[in-house]
Amino acid sequence: AGPPADLVTHLSVPLPHLTICELLAVPEADRDELRDRTMRLLATSADARQTAAEAKASLRAYFAGLVPERRRAPGEDLLSTLATAPVPEGEEPLSDDELAVLAVTLILSGNDTATCQISDIAYVLLTHPEQRAALARDPGRFPGALEELLRFIPFRKGVGIPRIALEDTEIEGTRISAGDYVHVSYLAANRDPAVFPDPHRLDLERPVRPHMTFGWGGHHCLAAPLARAELDSAVSGLLTRFPTLRLAVAPDEIEWDTGTIRRFPVRLPVTW
């Protein structure tokens, strides 16, 4: 479609949505509508709360209708696998509504990290031409470089969901009283100089260390391997197929999303 072309329109948006819809075997006729509802659910402005709530309820109802079909006639998709999974002795099977909630989470996640980070990573590499050129000369380094890119580039705004202290405590010299709100920021953790020396510098040769982009422990992202696979395919494919890829506009002309919790270029015009 180019040059020039919009990377967001032609790659960042369709690839992750197509992938998660394929995994869940969402009928092709429903996919555009599901993506529209997912985008409405991610809106953060005060006047969008009702729209977001309606989108969430609509997605939940859609998958609640799909689950019984997969129980009756399962296929090879992820939703069928979940709907027909053996139940360990002494445990209750997941209800249709619980599976619907899980499916909403999966399609939301499938349209979140990879969608943003394909664009974010492409933007960073195109504005760091020397590091991008070194990576293109040695594509085998990409898996390690991807971890540095994921650490370096936030795909969310803000500091996440607040916790509430249940009792008075002190952490690292900071007094926290019962009832205080506490924000645990993965954005700050990924720039911790005690873990990542010179943390505000992009270093694609940095030794790989665990980062917080996909969460941690019980809250670690279930789909992190899928996101990594999508990013590896999309970004390494771009570097290989378009060796002269570059921004078609000045970096300060790029418009960034301000209407959702996500951080990504609304459009990323490129040429080659």
C-alpha cells in the first residue's frame, strides 16, 4: 500500500486482533465489531465510562452465547479447549459466564500489548538508527534486544491499579498508614537503577534481566509468550523485509493516543 504507508493501519492493529480471533475461533463476520467494542472498553475519559461499561457487557454477552456452542460442538480453538477441559476431582467446572469473562480478558489482552508495542518498538528503532542498523546486521540478537525494548518502552500510561494498605507499615523508610492508597508502578520498576544500570538509556546489548512489563508472580500475563512471538515476527520481519524503512514524518509530528489507558502512536507513517 505504499510507500508511504501507515504501520498502525497495516500491521500493528490487524495482526494481534487476527491472531487472538484465530485462537478463539471467532467467526470472521464478527471480528470487526468485536475489535470496535474492545477499543471502546479501553477508553479512559470521564464521559466514556458508560460507553466502556456497555462495551464490556456486550463482549461478555457475546462470549456467553459462544461458550455453550463450543461445549456442544468443540473445535481445536482455545475456547473449546477451556470449555471441555477435564475438571480435577473435588473442583467445580468453570461456568459459561466465567468462561465468557475469561474470553473477554483474552481478546482485550490480545488487542493490547502487541498492538501497542509493534508500533512503539518500530518508533524507537526508527528514531535510534544506529542501534536499529546493528540489530539488522545481526538478527539473531533480536530475542535479547526485545527484552530491553519491552523494558524501555511503556505501552500503558499511569501507574496501574492502586492497592489499599490494611495496616500501618513502613517500607524502605517510607511510612504507610492503614487506608493509604499505594500505587505499585511497573514503569518505575523497569527504570530501577539498582537492577538496570543507566536505566534511561536504550541498550540493545544489555544483559537480559527480568522486567515487569508483563507483571510478576500471580499477576504475570498469561499471554506473554504469545505477545513475544507476535513482536518477534512483526518487528524482525520489518527489519528483514524493509531494510531502508524510515519515518515518513519528523518524530515530533507523531500523534500519540490520549483517549485510552494505552500508549502508542495513533498513526505511524513510514516509507522505504
